Amino acid sequence: MSQRKMRLATVWLDGCSGCHMSFLDMDERLIELAEKVELVYSPFVDAKDFPQDVDITLVEGSVSTEEDLHKIRLIRDRTKILVAFGDCAVTGNVPAMRNRFRLKDIMERVYSQNSTHKNDPPVDGIPALLPKVRPIHEIVKVDVFLPGCPPKAEAIYFVLKELIEGRIPDTSQLSRFGA
Amino acid sequence: MRAPVRIKTLTIDGKEVSAKEGETIWQVARENGIDIPTLCYLEGLSPVGACRLCLVEVKGANRLLPACVTQVEEGMEVTTNSERLVNYRRMILELLFSERNHTCSVCVVNGHCELQRLAQRLGVTHVRFPYRYPDLPVDASHERFAIDHNRCILCTRCVRVCDEIEGAHVWDVMGRGIKSQIIADLNQPWGTSDVCTSCGKCVHVCPTGAIFEKGKAVAEMEKRRQFLPYLTIMRGGKQ
Amino acid sequence: MTVDELQQLVAKEQEAKQRYKSCINVCVATGCIMCDSERVKEAIEEAVKERGLEKEVIVKGVGCLGLCSAGPMIYVEPEGIIYHKVSPEDAPAIVQGLISTPVERLVCPSEMPFFKRQVKIVMENSGTIDPERIEDYIAVGGYQALMKVLTEMSPSEVIEEVTKSGLRGRGGAGYPTGLKWSTVAKANGDRKFVVCNADEGDPGAYMDRTILESDPHRVIEGMVIAAYAVGAQQGYIYVRAEYPLAIKRLRTAIRQAERLNLLGNNIFGTTFSFHIELRIGAGAFVCGEETALIASIEGKRGTPRPRPPYPAEYGLWGYPTLINNVETFANIPSIIRNGGDWFAKIGTEKSKGTKVFALAGRVVNTGLIEVPMGITLREIVFEIGGGIPEGRKFKAVQTGGPSGGCIPEQFLDLPVDYESLTKVGSIMGSGGMIVMDETSCMVDVAKFFVEFCMSESCGKCIPCRVGTYHMHELLSRITSGIATMRDLELLEELCDLVKNTSLCGLGQTAPNPVLSTLRYFRNEYEAHILDKSCPSGVCPIRRLEEVPV
């Protein structure tokens, strides 16, 4: 086997970035991982476009906007193993709490009733919100689910280690919905 | 004179066990260190066999039997944990998560929830069914407690504890099917109930964050159940 | 009433009938009333009066004549002429027809297989007696079986006779009636109850309603005999509020039977007493399930509970309770009168007697039929039913309502009995039979029944409450053309769960329409999913791009 490093990407859709913070909490284990993977796309690095031929992508956040929808389909096309990373990606979680309301009502509440400036909702250069927030597996096929809000650093480390070793990890005992 | 206790012998998951006549499979399994999952059954309350998580395989029976209401019989061979059963249990939990808005991360019982704990124990890492996101109310009209229907799984423990133990019968179920909902009295705000004694038993038997004490923040609410067996024994053992 | 009085009443009634030369029987069961048969009856009475024939012609409201799609129906005795699609304007012609020749354009050929191929036990009096007159029922031998039971037989002899007949529960499951009776008879209890389940709720099925509207005393007689056999003192008829006419006729029948002391204390002067009360259901399908029905009679929320204990041992208020369906009770008087052996000669080895079906859907003759067990589906659909209208092609026949399944053409020669229908993935059920032709989409049919179960689920157990919801969602995705093969896999897995883990029969059988259509018409599911098309042109397929996420 060649020593080719695995191409890893992490993506931040509609989430609070807490899962990425937890990723950073792997601390010194990040150095160990860096020897085995190349981080080709991530909020942590400067790449602008999602590259081709990614081995593993961790997706934090739910699919909430047109942009998220476009991205997740692109990511699925270009990724071998897609990991739903954290509760927002797995269940919809907090972003999905708006789903019980109509989008129009939410916009009105935020941009007219509760706003001091009574502005119209912004439209230019901002992706439109989808009527419902969805967990990513409702849009594309997901290979590994890692629930948790956020998943602990240990769980993330275990998942990545297993995937690097070519195994699909059993995440059920590592983490749970909500924590 | 008391009738002599009859003993039945049976096997549970290949283990030979003995039990008193009249005991249920669930009780005997528990006595022998086998914890059969359940969300509606609670010792001290009458069993209803509604959550279907405690279904077990009994050799010779042509269907699965709920362990919480099935009495042991001589020579029974019970399997509590086959792959088929585990798959069914997982799917039942998935159905529950999809039914209402269980946002664990912001729930008062996060970390102390029976539904959440069971999901982890049974390896439910995601829900394959589309979430329903129903529009359900939170009733915080009671002085000390609140009921959040988003977290309710309709186990009816609250209904039973209030009726059978407290004797107030504040809670009941209205509607049917997916539209079923727990109601206070004649579907009125909990705080306006004349019969509620504010005893808090419903709060503590509730397996999820549906009924909780006010003033608790995320993950702060823990349920205390110790009172229940004590109360039932004191009341002459309806257990 | 004494035995002699009963015989006197029979003689008196028969004599009275002989005084008339003709009898015009107008159907006044719900089906024909919907097509204005009450006005037809009035018009005929008027016409009889105008011609001054009141002393020779009697006009009678009777029960169902079967061919409900061609109502209002009229049956003229003693000539045996059947008229169909009669309007009030036809009244003078019909009365004139008694004297001259029958009204050709209204005559329904009584030789047609629809009438010829039927064998009537439960419906034997339907169409000839006035359901609102107990004397009519008595005149044709009614309450003779009860008299025989109370004066000549012991309870165990009655049970033996029923056991010998091989009668099985007509509510759908086919549990041997004799066995059920003996279980209740043997059960210990200070009190026992007999309950008649008249909470018929399958879409398209109206057998029980029609029996109650056409011959209510028959059911009451069956119940009293059952009560004597099992030792019950009190009976309930649980009938749904959607059947106002059946309720009205039952009320009348109970009052009449009480007046003649065929119900009440010391029936026929014996020590046996039995009372019947009506309980009106509020329209929940699940209350047809026996434990939910019991809860509802007790005044509680109508939800089922796990069995065992079965109602035979632990039923109403904890006492041993016999619960049988309307049609089951309606068979009893005939079995007692003619003997269990007589009954056992009709039908197949394991399914005895006849079964009433509500034949509906894409078939020429729709209505209520009573056929011997063992008749083939082909005979029912193509002979009795008269085949598929407009030369279209037969596709399937659905039996057993929302708990049943769809049976394809390859099984048309299957004998209709409990075992055969179960073997091909359907059930006998209570008697709904819906014929479908090539214009029916089987996925859409499955979706219809699942939607019914979803809205009728009581909500107590999770697999039924939430499972039927998601089954419906998945089927809706398929019929909208937005489903993937993964959705189909999930649907199959979900059906397996709901079938095997639900608390009561409603949930356990709710997947049957899906499973049976998947078994025989999988290609239709795949066409919706893979080709994004509905082969029958029923489902509104949307393009994926149009569907909001």
C-alpha cells in the first residue's frame, strides 16, 4: 500500500459550529491524525471550493437553505464516506425547531415584529431558506451517523481512526442524541 | 391461612430460573438480572402493554408476547434479546422520535431521559422516518410544573399514577391515533384543574421531559421514582 | 308467552296471510330507502286503495332483497316476481300487474345467477318479512328454536349442537363458535354476559347492518339461545351510531320480544331470564375489537387491552363474556331448528354454512349476497356479480376490508373459506368484497386502506399509532412518484413491524393490504418508483423538481 494520505473534509452547514469546536478538542490527537489525513476542505482551512475525490467528509449542521441543499448534493457526489456529524446533521436538532412554524411567520416575527428597524427580510446575496429544515440523510445517503450535541472529541477521534483503518465504526455506544 | 406459593421453572435467554406463580416474564427477568426494555411499564402501576418494547419470543407461541403482562408458565422458553426483537425495538424508538419534537440537546431531562437512554442502549443512531414536526403546545399554567407535549410519548404513566396511586385522575387521553394527546381534566389548562393535588407524582413517573418541574434548565431535571413501590406497598400491595 | 300461545300465534298469522291474494313486499332497508323506497311503498299503498284492493293485496315493508345497486326493489308474492329500479310513478302499473301481466320493463329476472346461485340461511327471511313486526317473524318459524332449546334441551346439548354444526365466528377471525361458547359456559363467574358485536365498520361492508334491518329478531333469538347455553343473564348489542335504522328496528324488536316474554324474566315460563340492552358506539372502528368494545360498554375510552385474559374468562366488568358477531348469532336459530348436522353439510370441510358478502366495486351486480362456503371467487364475481362492466379486464378482488388483502386473477378458482383466503394473504373478514378492474391502481388501493387504519388507530400502542402514519406517508411518496427503492424497503420493514408488534387486530392486520398488493402487484409499485408512472393512470405523479424539499 502506498502511503497516500486520506483526503478528509469537514463541512459546516446549519449548525452552531460546536461540533467543529469539539473536533478541535481532540487536541494533541490532531497531530497524530494529521499524519494520516490531509484536510482538503474545512472551515479550518482556506480552500474555497469543495474538491473532487474526498475520502471522508464530516458534515456538521442540518440542510436549511438552498445553498445547503446544493452543497450536500455536491459533497455526496465527491465523497466516498459521508459522516453525519452531530445532532443537527443527524436529527435536524435546534435548527429544525422552526419546522413547526410556517416560514413566512418566522420571517415576519424576526424581521418585522421583533426588529427595531422594521426592515424587509434580506434577499440579495443570501441563500433562501427552505420551507423545512432537514437532517442530511433525508436528502442524500449517509454512511456513518455520529449523534451528539456535540459528539465528544473521543467519539470523533474513534470514528476517524476506524475510517482511516478502513472500518465502518459502530457509533451507537460512543454518543447519543443530545450529548 | 395463606395459600402456598407455587413455583414455576422456566428458561429466560437460556438461563434456568424459577418464579412464583402469577409473576410476569418482565418481573422474573428483572429478578434474574435481565433488563427488558420498556417505556410504559412501571412497577407499582397497572401494566397496559402499550409500548411494545418488552415483546419477547416464547417458544411455541405464534406471536410475540409483552413481557409486562404475560405470566410465567411452567417450562416456558423465553428469548428476550434476539436480533429480530432488537430490530423491532429500534424501529419502535425511531417511530417515537419521529412522532413529536424530541430535541434532546435542549431538553430539561437531557442525560436523564429513558427514551434517550434506550435509544443509546439499543444503538439507534439516527431515525430513518421523516420527522413529523407537529405543532404541539406547552402547558405551563400549573404553579410548579409544566407539561410539554412535544416530548410526550403517550406511555400513560401519568394517567395511571394519578388515577391509581394519587386517586385524583387529573390526566387522561383525548383524540385518537396520531392525534392522541394527554389532557388535564376536561382538556383545560393544568393550572385550572380543581382536582390536581400538586403531588408531583406524574412529574416523576414521566419517562421523558414531557412533565417537569418549573425552574429547571436543560439537563437539570432528574426524575425520582423511589416513592412508588413504597406507596403501593403501603396501600395494600396493588403491585 | 307459553308454548301453546306461540303455536296459536303462528296459526293466526298464517291464516291472516292466506286471506290476501297477493303480497307486495317493498324493500325498506337502508340501501333502498336511499333510492326513495319509502315513497314507492306509499305510492303502491295509494294505488291499492284507489283500486279498492285493500282486502286482497297487502303492501309490506321488508328487508333487503340483495341487489342493492338496482333499488328500490320489490318482491311480489305468491308469483315470485322481482321488480327493480321502481319509482313512485310505477305504482299503478305494478298494482295493475297483479291482475294482468307483470310490468315487463321493471322485471328483474329471478332466474339470473345473482338470485339462483345464492343459498340463504341468515337472510332466509330477508325480503319476505316485516322487520318491525315480531308476528311476521314468528309466522315463519321464529322463536321456535328458542322454545325448543328452553323446553327440550340442556345448555350442554345446545353447545354440542352448535359445535357439531362447525359454525365459526363470522366477524372475521373464524374462531369456532361452539368452542367459544363452551369456554364461557365453563368459566367461573357469579354473572355472565352475552354481547353482540354490531360495530361493523369496514369500508364498503354492510352485512350486519342489513341483517339487523331486515330480520332483527333472528339476532335476538340467537343471543337468547347463547345466553341459555352459557348461563348469562344480561346481554348487550353494541351497534354503531351510524346505523340509525338498525338501532330503531332493534329497539322495536327488543320491545316486542319483551312484550311477548320472549325476552325478560322467566322466558316461556321457565326459570331462565335474559335481558338485552343496546349500547350505541360513537363510531370508532377499533371498538369492533372485543376488548375495546368491552371498555366502551363499560363507559371507558374504547381502547383494546392485551389478551389473555380473553373475554370468555375476563370480560365485561371482569365477568365471563361471550362476544359474537351479528351474523354468527343470526345463524343460531337455523342450526337449532334444523340441527347441527344439517348445517355441517353445507360448505367445505373446515368452513361450514354460508357467508354473507357485500359485493361492491367494478362488478355489474353490486349488493348483498349469501353464498355457501366453498364457492369460488370466479363464481361470485362472474356469475353472481355478472362480471366486470364495460368489457374491462378483472384485476383483483379485495376481501376482509382494511384487514384483508387483494387476491389476483390466478386465484379466482379458489374456494371461499377461512383457510384458503388466509393462504393467499387475505382473510375472510366480516364480508366486504370489493372487485377491482384494470382501472384500479393497487398502490392507491393499499394507500386507501392504510389511510383508513391510520385514522382509526386508537393511539394506544406505538407501532400502530405511528407506524400506520409512516406507512401512509411512504405510500403517498410512492403514488406521488417521488419515492426511491429505499422507501419501498423501509415500507416493507415497517409493515413487518406493525404486523408483528401491534397490540390488537387493527394494527396487526393493517399492513395486509400493502403486503398482499406487494406480493401480487409489485410491478405496479416499481412502476411508480422507477418509471415514475402509474400504470392505471390513477395516481397524480409529480416530477421530482416540483416537489419542495
